[in-house]
Amino acid sequence: MRKSIYIAILFVLLQTSLTFAQNSIDSASGRPINSEETLNVTASLLELTNEEIAYLAQKKTIKVCVDPGWMPFEAVSNNKHVGMSADYLDLVAQKLGVNFQLVPTESWPESLENVKSRKCDILPLAMATPGRKTYLNFTTPYIVIPLVIATTKEKPFIADLPDVLHHRMGLVKGYAFTEFLRMEYPEMDITEFDTIYDGLTALEKNEIYGFIDNLTTISYEITHYFSSSIKISGRINRNWELGIAVRNDDPVLLHILDKAVKSIGSNPVQEIHSKWIAVTYEHQFDYSIFWKVVAAVGVVGFLFLSRYRKVNRFNKTLQDLNMRLKESEESFRSLVDNAHEGIVVVQNKRLVFVNPRACEMTGYDHDALLNMETFLPLIAPEARETMMANHLKRLAGKEAPVRYESQFLKRDGTVYPIELTGVLIRWKNNPATLNILSDISERKASEDAVRFMALHDNLTRLPNRYLLMERLEQSLAQARRSRQPMAVLFMDLDGFKQVNDTYGHDVGDKLLKGVAQRVQKLMRDSDTLARMGGDEFVILLPQVDHLSGVETLISRIDKALQLPFQFDSLEVKSRASVGFSLFPENGETAEELLRVADQNMYVVKQKGRSKSA
């Protein structure tokens, strides 16, 4: 009966490797990548129509135009398409068996003109607008990013776009939101630039007040070219939804690409985002085992597909494969025993089969696992109910998630995240579940690192503007229910520019970190100290009893900053001007409280620290 488990396991593994095996055969035999066999497999996997299959067989090359300077999303480097969209197109090319050919351009407007005049077939990353819909169709978006406003570092916090409509703002020529913002705010003073770099250069020279684009690209440009002069000062309550734009005289290509985009799984997406969004995180992966698995699957796929070269349906492929698997049990036993994932079979709530990797993941030996009364001791207590419910639903033939995340409990008490893929099988003529277990600790740590970087200031490690606004909104909701007063303090360092100009930005950065550490020690656990950018900080006090409590904290901050900062042999003095606002006296929204606190801070700065406002 162990042959059944090997057959079922290979079925699961070959679902992800069949396309790879087919492409390997095509490449080795010298046939075109979109051969009849590949198209039939593609048709089964993506549910392509006969018309779409015929289209792929005839279509040799799909011409692509991109934004030549929009990293990390896409760019042209040495006449080669690079960036996130290039990696997505590689995935699509593997699924469809087509070639994408870059048509180089000098700017995004030129790329738009090329696709409009049909010199290009697609734009890999574009957002639908009324103007573009006259000559383009769009797939389902596969990247969604927020819009932000960048300014020079001395500018104050921007609560929302209407606050700066009277200022000149910069955007990239031809971008979707340039068109949308002109329609929504006709009175807005907009200056258009060929590239983001050109716009940020003009911003640095104070030729415009602010520059609007997406968070990822602006952060990339600031980090690489403008870290000392430009900051992100606000977020627009809009998202940039990007999909593949296809010339509207080719609806068949649109439908094919939309199916391909929807078929891309979460793991490739995570790998692409981790590769191009700067997060310092080292992964260790046992490539020796990986390549053994790939080689074994590739050999099996090659032997099978070389004999059955006329594949008409994917189901027929699996039936023929099962016949050959019965003759190759030892090969599949090696595949399972050397798999990087844990593989277990559960029947009547007991483990009836485990591979060596499952033993390694749990900390139990083979016999100890098979002697357990139930599999539940391997699951963290908070996840057991959900795990058991999914197992019973699958046995009963009811709808249950095929792949989901859970928490594993090792023998030594360690809890760590796993991803489980489960299917219903027959084991000794009775129903059971085959479960593939993947340790996703590294992926989760990477996601946590990404989230921390998104919500915290890189220099001081304090919460940034976005996390502050989230906590401020939560505190306001609680204060409105309880009518409990709360306070917001806006703090700006005095003479910080002079420190930078006199001693350099390295000393300025050390001073910012030193100030953050001293003030943080004065905070309660419920309070939040956030850096807004430059030398501006905001303190959120979700609970205050009296005005005197706020004034006492301001006095303690002033006292803490009276002592000079010592950086090696250099002694630096710094003080701060602090303004505050109270809920509900000075406002009942986050924007009102921040604006009043900011205004009061400038009053304090003009009067001198001995005054308060």
C-alpha cells in the first residue's frame, strides 16, 4: 500500500514541476517552446479555449514597452528589461511558452505612444485610465501600492492632498494618476517631468513644493539619491493598481494574459517582492536536496513525456503516469525520503506514514510519531481546533482549504509557522489525508522585517508617520467612547540645521538618535514617540488627566535635553521647541490635533523655550 502514498505525493509535486519538465524536453530536443504538447498542458492548467491555444501556437513574439526609469518596478538597463515586472513576465512566459521582446524607449510617454501606434503589444505595469482605455485593455491588477507626497525635509507634515493644492506639485508625465489628479483637482498647479529622478531633482532645488508618486519608487529614489534632502511628508488616500495593459485590438491576448496573471501563486510573488524591495535578510536554503528533488522529477517527467509525446489532456497524462509509477517505486521512495518538505498521512486522527523530514521538523523519531494516539500534540494549542476541522471536512468530502498556514509544536516546546497542503487519498482502502508540510519561519521573519521597515523610521527605529496615524486614530476612537482627554505634542529640535552644517550629517544623525533615546525614557508604555522626518517628532499621550500633566512632560523633556550630547571628543548641545493640542478642546480629528500642535510648536519656537503654547 505504500505505493499509493508515493503516487499521490508525486501527483502533488508534479503539479508544480510539470511545466518545468516539459520545457526541459522541448529545449533538449530543439523544438519550439510553444510545441503542441506544451500548449495542451498549458491549456489544461490555465483552462485555455481552443481559440486561445491556436493563438499561442501562431504567436511567436509579444512585443513589450516599459518605463525605462521606474525602479524597482521596471527599467531598461543595457537594452534589457529589468525589475519586478521583468520577473513577473518571466513567470508568464514559462506558463504560456511565449517569448517577450523588449522595444527600448527613452521615456514613459514614448512607451505609451509606441503601444498606441501598435509598435508594442503590451505594457507590463500600467493602470487603467479613461484616456488609456481608448486604445488599451487591462488585466486584473497584480501590484497595488499607495501614493505619497515627498517634500524637502524642512517642510511640515501634510495631512492630505487638499492641504497643498495652492502649492506647485510635481508628477511624472503620462502616469495614470497625473491624469486622475488633473480631472479631480482642476485647480491644482501641476508640473510634469519625464522621470521621477527629474522631479525629485527639481524638488531638491525648491522649484516645486512637493512631488507625488508611489511609496515604493519614491523610497527607492530617496534611499539611493536624495537621503539627505528629501523626505516623505504625507500619504494620499489612493492606491496605484497596476496590471498588464494590452492593445485593445487583441482581445484574445488580453484573456490569455489575464488567466496567466491570476494563476501566479503567493510564493513567487513573495520572492519577487523580497528580491526588489530592500530588506536586509539572509535566507539559508539546502539547494542540494532541492536539486535532487528537481532532478528526480525532471528524469521521471522526461522518461514519461518522451514516450507519450502526444499529450491531449492533462488527466490522461496522470493516468498514464500512474502506470509507470508502479514500476518505479524505489525511485519515488528516494524522492519522498529526500524531500525538503515534511510528508505525513493521517488516518483516523493518527499518523500512519511520515518521511524523515517530518521527523526532523517535529523533533520525534519515526516510531514515536506512529505511536501517537492523535496528531494534535504536533499542533500549537491555539491552532488545533482549526486544524482538526479542516482534516474532518476533507475526509467527509466537504470543501476545505487545500493550502493554509498554521503553527507547529516541536517536542522541545518550540512553536513555529508552517504552510500545510492537504489532499484526500485512499490508504489501505480507507480515506486518509496526505499532507505536505513546509517550514515558513524564514518567510514569516522576512514579512515581519518588511512590516517593521514600513512602520518605523530607519535611523531612530521609532514609529514612523504611518504607524503614528494608525495609533492616533485608535486612541481617538477610544477617547470618543470614553470622553477621556488625550494630547498630541509636536517637537522640533532647535538649531539642528546648524549642527548638520557645522559637524556634518553623521553627527546630525547621532544627535537625532540621542534625542530619541532620552525622550523615549520619559514615555509610558501606552505613549508613542514617533519621528515624522528631519528633526520633527510627535508624542501621542492617549490618556491625560490634566493640562498640568502635559506641561510637566514638556518640562521633563526640556530638562533631559539640557545636558550636552557627547560623541567621542565632540560635545553637542541641543534643545527642542514643543507645542501641543488637547482632545477635544483643540480638535476631534487626527488632522486637526496635529495641525494645532504644529502651529503651537512654531509659536513656542518664536517666543523661545521659556514660553509655552
